[in-house]
Amino acid sequence: MSGSPRVPRVPRVLRTRGARTAPTAGGRADRAGRTAGTRAVVVGGGLAGMLAAAAVMDHYDHVDIVEPHAFPAAGPGPRPGLPQARHAHILMSGGADAIDALLPGTTERLLAAGARRVPITTDMVVYSTEGWFRRWQRATQYLIACSRDLTDFVVREQVLADRRVTVHSGSRVVGLLGSRHSVTGVRVRTRSDRAGDPAADMAADLVVDTSGRGSGMPRWLGELGVGGLAEDRIDSGLAYASRTFRAPGGDAFPWPVVSVQAGPRVPGPGRSAVLVPVEGGRWMVSLAGTRGGNPGHDPDAFTSFARGLRHPVIGDLLARAEPLTDVSVTRSTANERRYYERLKVWPEQLVVLGDAVAAYNPVYGHGMSVAAQGALALRDTLGRHGATAAGMARGAQRAIARPVAAAWSLAVGQDIHYPTTFGRQPALADRLLQRYVTRLSRAATGSFHAATALTEVVTLQAPPASLLSPAVLASALVGPLRPRLSAPQFTAAERRALQDGQAVVLSVE
């Protein structure tokens, strides 16, 4: 829904359903008796934006989502402005649990639509830097495997079913209203605006920016007189190439997730691949390589790239599958972080979350999960303090920074060790930590306890500091309790699904 016709004055006002031209003081009381707000504006209608709307809708009478692009007309589908949807995505259990807390029943909806709940590492074939992970039958964590289009649709459908939520598609935010002490709304331009038209004012009691890597928030804050924002950018030079295949056996067979990981200690560029089974009996396969080892657009080179990794298992699997799409490539993979929580001055009624705060190398699969945990942190902060409490926005920004910091340490702690990385080089402490994590990863190839400690951190269910607990330190010291696997673990049923299979590659341990 776009704004109403222009009014003959400057600045004009973008009038929305029940909109006010200025925020009102006070507000109604929420269910817990705290003061609630009248209108929240969410900048961006992607996954993070929809989750932000879910987080705030019980605390505001109206939620307006300002989104430059149109959503698919019906069902899951590609959305302009989200080219990364063509690449493999996984939703970690830490993120899935957060989404279920915001929108109860979401996981069940995803599974009913064809997504897979993949227990870790039971239904995974993973070749880590230290060797093959065993497919333990005592799974403690999980991931949700499906297309990004399906995840976005299932979340979006639930949020937009709420009558309190209005979408302004074809509109974009170009600035903030208010002062360095308090934001009172946003300035919006619509697709129908002519050159020279003034931006419209949209008043709000809360503004949540979820507009992604390209967020204009640093500039908008500068226009209000808020400066001194610290930023980090650490780029390993990684590029992604992805393609979708029809899986052998179609949707009748539950294939495992298959991953061949790179490692900064492996000579040459870091190259990796992941095969994710998604709805409709398909495999989404993403290849990745750092500078000097980037995959390209050539469909004829796709399978050979996969076969040239540290182990050819994914390439050999693809030889048995039918390609359904061309190859999609992206190079926007740098780790980028903005430390809003450190600013000395933070305006009331303003929150930033999702990729607008921090975006990560997608090879680690944390973006959706961190956005979900950030939205949950916002909801919980509103629940504790109320919508109009002084300091609520700063408290929410600091709470959002906690899952951001955990995922950042995981991504950057790995990427800084690649010789192709720009932005930061490993210090002595980084090298010592890497040596310890390498030892723990080696133990995880044959120790259920060590494997569980790692997966709890990777799935954002436990903080990275938990890897330094006495029990985990002991597991790293003892090392693997079972002999190392010499080949990937495929079940007899998985081998049969490939008919004659690849006798050597698909061996059973």
C-alpha cells in the first residue's frame, strides 16, 4: 500500500491507515499494564523486517512496514531486492526457536510445506577441516532446511494476516525525523514521486531499521547530529555460486545435508560447498571460494569445481542429479558490523537490527538466526520496560548486540586466518584460540561431547565462551574417543537411492 495523494504544503505528510502527523504523548496500556505506543514503523519488509513487526505488534496499535519492492503475488517466490535467496540457506535451531517464540507454530508450518528438520549431525555428512564428523544418533541440535523463499513466505503470511500491520510497498525511507535525543518518525519517498518532490513525513513512536547491508542509518544519524559510529569490515574475498538440482528419488527420499568445509590452514584459497535438500525434491547447492579460488557462472564447471574440493563427494552426488536452474553468483559476502550499542548518544524510539547492524560471510549460515534472536531481544525489552519508557531503545540495542557479537566472533574468528582476508590480521591471541578450536574440532570427529559443545555454539544455542568450560577443555585434551573416519558416512538406504551409486565415495562406515 502506497501513500495517499499529495497535500499542497511542504513538508507533505504520508497518510497511512489511522496515521497521525505527530506522535502523541503517553499511549494506551499493554497487556501487562505498561504504557504502549500508538505507531511503529519498520524500515524494510524482508525476513528481519517481518520478525521486527512480530516483535512489536503487541506493544503498538499500528505497525507500518516501508518496503521498496513488491512481494510475490501468491505463495513462495523470488522477491526483488533479495538475490541471495538463490543460494542455499539454513535456519539454525537458535534462530528457529526464536522465530517460534515470536510466531508460535512457524516450524510446524515450514515442515508442513516441505521443509526438513535436520538433526545435527545425525542427518548430516560433514567433512570438516579436521576430518569427517560422525552421524551421531543422539542429536542435540537441529537446523531447518528449505528455500529462503519458503521461509520468507511462511513468516510473512503470518505477520501480514494481523490487521494491525500495513505494508507500504514501492516506498523507501530517506531519513529520520526528530533530533539526536529522540526520533519521531521517518521521511519517505514513493515510486510515484517526481524529481524535486519533497519527502513525506511518517510519524512514529518507534522506528526499527531492518533495511540490510545497504542501510542509510549511519548517514541518517549524522544528519541528526549523532556521530562517532565505529564500524568493522573484514572481507575474505569469498564468492558464492549456486544452482538447484532435482534430487535422485525426488521428494520421496529424505537426503542428508552434505558439506565439504574449507579451512584457513589448507594451502591455497579456501574452497567449500554445501548441499541442502529443500522442498519439492530439490537440492540447493552452493559453492564458495576465496580470492584466487572463486567459482564462476559457467554451468559446465559447476560440478567439476565441487569435485575439486578436499573431497569430491558433492561433485559425485551432482553427477547423479538433474540441474534445474542456471548458476547464480554473488560476491557481497564481507563481514560488516556497526557498533550502535557503543554510541554515547542514542535517540529514544530508534532500534536497528538484522543485517543493518551486522552482516556475515554467508558460508557460516547465521544471518537469519541472528535477525530472529535480535527481534526476540527487542520484544523482550519492550515486555520488560514498555514502549515509552526512557532508555528502552538503548536497552534493546544493547540486547540485540549480544547475538550479533556471538555470530561475529564465529565468522571473523575463522575468516581472519585466510591469507586473502582484508580488514584485520590475526593477533597472537587469535592464533592461540585457533589452535585450541582446531584441537577441539579434531576431538569432535570422534567424541560426542566435543561435537555437542561445538554444535551448540554454531547453532547459536550457547555463547562461544562455553567452549572454554572445564568439561569442554577436558574433551579437547582427551581428543577423539573413536577412530577417524576415512570416508563419508552414507546409509545403505541413501546408497540404494542413488541406484548403483559411487562405490568408493559413498562407502558406509
